[in-house]
Amino acid sequence: MTETGFGYECSPWELRWRGLDVDALQRTESAFALSNGHIGMRGTLEESEPRGLPGTYLNGFYEQHELPYAEGGYGYPEEGQTVVNVTDGKVLRLLVEDEPLDMRYGVATAHDRVLDFRSGTLRRVTEWSSPTGRRVRVTTERLVSFTQRAVAAIRYDVEPLDEDLQLVVQSDLLANEPIESDTRDPRVAAALDSPLVPQFCQAADYQAVLVHETRASGLRVAAAMDHKIEVDNGLRTRIHAEGDLARLTAAVDVRKGGRLRITKFLAYGWSAQRSVPALRAQVEAALAGGRQTGWKGLIAEQRQFLDDFWATSDIEIDGDPELQQAVRFALFHLLQAGARGETRAIAGKGLTGPGYDGHAFWDSETFVLPVLTYTMPDAARDALRWRHSTMDKARARAAQLGLRGAAFPWRSINGAECSAYWPAGTAAFHVSADIADAVLRYMYATGDIEFERDCGTELLLETARLWASLGHFDHHGHFRIDGVTGPDEYSAVADNNIYTNLMARRNLSAAADSCRRHPDIAARFGVDTVELDTWRSAADMMALPYDQELGVHPQSEGFLQHDEWDFAGTEEEFYPLLLNYPYFDLYRKQVVKQADLVLALHLCGDSFSPEEKARDFAYYEARTVRDSSLSAGTQAVIAAEVGHLQLAYDYLAEAALTDLHDVHNNVRNGLHMASLAGAWQGTVAGFGGLRDHGGQLSFAPRLPGALRRLTFRLTFRGTRFQVSIRHTHATYQVLDGPTLDLIHHGERFTVTAEPQQLPIPVLNAGPPPSQPAGRAPARRDASKVRPFINGG
């Protein structure tokens, strides 16, 4: 193993950081976060200090607050929602002969932390010498259980290295930790001052419970801890609980060569309705289950869960060790974000930090869910069930806006719109079509009729109703959707955004088809033949502007007539533009924040010819500044499709390394789930060429020169299969399940358990497109990345 140049060592199945860099704690705490989709714990040190940004989160648990407006307006959301840092159970403070272990004092002769993608744990080894010269070795390991949803656990070992020592450990449950927030940046969470009000506390023996309630949202949270303490003799303990603190203190004399071992079991739960006694009972029961399974049992369950996940989802990259690590890091964190969400949202930062107030965006359906759909489809289903559970709020929002159907929020935790900024919030109606697209993709990939009947048809028909009422037929008979914001937030309230119109067209057609398959459900929601005919007519006559003179599609009507942005005169420090220029200036220029028309080339690629894709991609490359982490993965996909393989490789590396290299300088607030998903998209949909149009999987694989081989695994319709790509050919093989009909570079074939090798045709892409001055992705040169040492 060796360092990458950004503090982490390069290794295929783990992320390791040696030594202590206090200034880097904020970003390593995000990278080392553990989660199961229900509980999220940032990678803070067990001793709590030094720290960057403490955080323990429960999916869906939030506090609400008023949204201030200088001048109100009809339809503006009135309340915001912010994720709450709940009771911290990670704290285990150590005193060595009355001196607290604090990495800022004394000397740390060794300090090593590693996130293991196969065991699902965060491990640490620290050798520390106190200011008076007492030396100890501290070894810890923590997990958030994938198999026992409400449970987390920490093993904490302390060994005297030179002499007998008195050791004291304080194990805490701590609520209302003070947190600093930079509210100048709109991407940062709002500051909450002591949001949790104590409701109950109790402590006895080695166990304690705290219950709190938020002041405004009225949600209750319970946290419980229990301990197993292993030491030779002489143990003295005390436990007590008060409003915001429960603490177990354990004091013991440990001989040189001996060891103090504490295993801490934690359980969390929250509810909007359950009483304090019921919530307390819930976490005590979960805690008893974790305690009964024991540390070794939890570790074994965690490993088995991950073995099953990697058997379905692993990606192997031969030729770029750092990219290999980054892609597995991405997959591991995407799994953590969605594995046990169970009808909760997948936030833009997952549960790794408070960025964007913990809100879920369209990022989930458009970027994250495709990964989960083909690797862990149950998690994708659960995330879509969360959207379905918020249908009443989406209907109410549509009605408030004078529309029919369901208008899903731009950003939310509980399903209500929380965006106080109209152009990039309510006007971004495409989120409803993004949800419909994710529904379709999941149904194609699984054939889950039960989901379609319970949730899918309703989601499709209510979003179709939105488009039917939002758009209109003009005097030429074209169906127009005016006054919307597409994915590019530097263009707002525009007419006939191509991405939005294409996604709406798919939504309308799919809704009509689903209602035809399930006429009883259609009847239940009052869908008649007149409405179905309207949806089909709108889809058939959807307005899709095209500029014959330039030979490209305008991102939206009139976009190509806008003035050009002065890229040459924009200094690097003025990016991202949204923090340095007024929006009105961005709106009237040809400057693109993130892939918009190019995203349409990917998701709706069957609506464009290969020549159109090449011209469109080149045109928008020259105007896209990537002020969003959502963009690079999509640009990698289309660059690969049109044959610019080095450029695709550069973009893939940017997406995959966004968090590990802190490209946007905001990893302290959490990882970027969409960019992590972009690592998968750039690999599997980019170099693998995966497309799913109408339920037919197709592949058009091609490798950049730097990579020798790419292998990935997917699941589709109950079949687990593998695609292995080299420069001249690709090999397909079923690993488990029935045969599949696939398409390889336009040719249909059947993949079986017998490996099938198919040739990759040569594509002459021509000269690569240019980017705005100073905004080209970093050139990726794998030869300059040092390889794994001793096999990693």
C-alpha cells in the first residue's frame, strides 16, 4: 500500500489514513462514516476530541424551522427541515493515570485508521504517550449493523505498553452537542441550537437510555447503550443519567501486558407518533438483540451481508489502482446510504454529514437508484416506496400550484417542499419525471408486479397528470411545457427544456401503459379513456426544439440565442459561479452548471441519433463548467459513447475521486452520493455502455488506453451476470439464474453460464471537444499513480 497524495493510502478493499492531521479531520470524518441507511455515524474519534464536525443521524429525523422571506409570495414553502445531530453514542473517553487521551497533547507514535469495505467496519490503532510519558495502545473497531437495523457497536481495547497503569474510561450518550455552521454557503445546513428536549433518562448497571423530542417538529428519538467489560480484576464502575447525558465510568488497574476491553452496544429509534415508554421499549429490545448476538456475531453477520453484496455488485479495474479503490469506496457508501432505509429517503449526503440540511433531491432517483436497481434492487424498491408514502403531500403541493396530479418536492426530508428558492425549487418540475423514470427502471429490472400494483401505477399516473396540466397544446398541435427549470440551475424558468420534455414524454406513455395493464387501479383513481388519450397525444406531440443551422438541440427554447459567457475573463477563484455572480446574469448567458441536455443524451438516448449525440455533446462541452458534483459522471458516460475515451476516463476519475480528493472543498459536510453514483455510471454506463430502454438491456463497451480490463457484475430479472471488457472484445457470462437476452453493439444475443466472447468494433470519434477556459477535467494518467504494495 502507498499514499495517494491526499492522505489516504491506495488499497483495493480499504481506505486507510496513517498519522493524525487535525486539519483533515473534517473530511476524513465524512469518508470514514458508517451507516446502514437508518443510522449514520460520522468517523469522529472515540474520544470525541479533537474533532471536525460531530454527527450521528437517523434517516428521516429532522427539526423544522421557518423559512424567512424578505417579501412573501403565494406558493412559497413556509417551513424548512434540517437533519438533527441526535444523541452521540460513539464517545469513549480514556484517562491514563488522570491524563485524558487527547491526540493534540502528548505524542502519538502511531495512529492508523482504516475503513474496510469487506468487513463493514472502521478500525483504528493508536499508540500514545501522555505528556508525563505513560504509553498505551488503543485498538478500536466500530460497525453500524446491516442485519440489525437499529444496532451499532464499538469494541475498545486499551493496553499499557511499559508499566502498570490506572485506566478510566467514560462511555457516554451525549445529546445537543454544540456544532459550528457556516451559514454563508447555501449548501451548508442551517444551525440548530439545542434542538432536542429531554423527555426521559434512566441508567442502571451497564445500561442507559435517553429519550428526547424536537422542539418544533415534535419527533421523538431514543438512544440506548449497554456494555460488556473484560478485565482481569479490580473493576470499579459507576453509571448515571441526566437530561442530555448518560455516562458509564469504569476504572481499573491494568498490568503491563494486560488489557481493558469494553464492547459498547448501541440502539437507536425514532417516531413521530409513539409514546416515550413505547420508544424506550423499542430501543431496549433492539439493544437486547444486539447484546445477545454479541460482538463476534455482529461481525460475522456484517461480513456475510457484504460478501453477498460484492458477489452481485463488484467492479474490477485493471490498470488504475486508485480508481479501483475509489469505485469500491463509492459502491460501499452507496450501499450504506440505502441498505436499510426501508421507506425512508436517500439524502444527497446520505447519512455522512449535514450538508444540504440532510435533504433528498432528484439525485436519489436519477443517479443513486440506477446503481441500487442493478445491484441491490430491494433497496431501490424501498426508496421508491418512500416517495409513494409522500404522495398526499405531493398532491397537495400540485393543488396549491393550481395543477393536477403530484408535484414532488425539489428538496425535502418528510415529503414537503423545503426549497425557498423558486427557480431551482418549485420550477424544477422534472423531479416528478425523474421519479417516474426510476419506477420504470425498477419495474423493468425486477418484474415486480406487486410493487407496480401497490405503488408504481399510482406514481406514474399522478405524475402524468402533473404534466398534462402543466403543459398545453399550442396552435400547431405541439405539446409545450413552459416556465420550468431543467437540471441546469444556471438556466431557469425556461420553455421546453429538452430533458424535461423527453422525461415527461416517457412518463406520460408509461403511465398510459401501466393503467392499461391494471384497469382496476386506473378506475380507482378515476382515469378514463379520455385522460389516457390525452396523455398519449401529449407524448406523441411533445415539443422538442432543434436548431437546423447549428445542427444541435437547444437546452431549452431560446437558449442558443443567449449571449456567450466570458470564460476567458473568469478567474478560477470565481468558481462556483453561483457564489460569485448574480443569478440573473447566469440565466441570460450560455453557461451550464451541470449536464442537462447531455443528461438527456444518456437517459433518453433512444431519442437521438449517434450524429446528434456527437454534435450536442461537443456543443455543450464548451459551455459546461461543472459547478455541481452531479455532472462529471454523466459527461463521462456520453464522452465514452461518442468515442472520446480519454476524456471519459478523465471525467470518471473526477466523479470517483470527488470526495477522496475533496474536489469541491466541501466534504466536511458529507459525501456526495450522486457523484459516488457517478463513479458507477461512468464505469458501467460509460465504458460498459449499459443502457436500458424499454426493459431491453444493451451494452456498447469500450476501454480507454490506460485500462487493461474492466469487469462488473449486475442483477436483472433475477439473473446475476458478469461483463468483462478488454480492448478488442467483451465476455458475458451468467453467474446465477436463467439466461438473458442482451444486445452488444447493436447485435442481439443470449448470455448463458458459458462465457461468450464478442468483438468490439472500432469507432473513429474525431478530435475531442473543448471545454471552457480553465474548466477541463484533470488529465488522468494512471502511470503516475503508484500501485498497490504487496497486493494491497
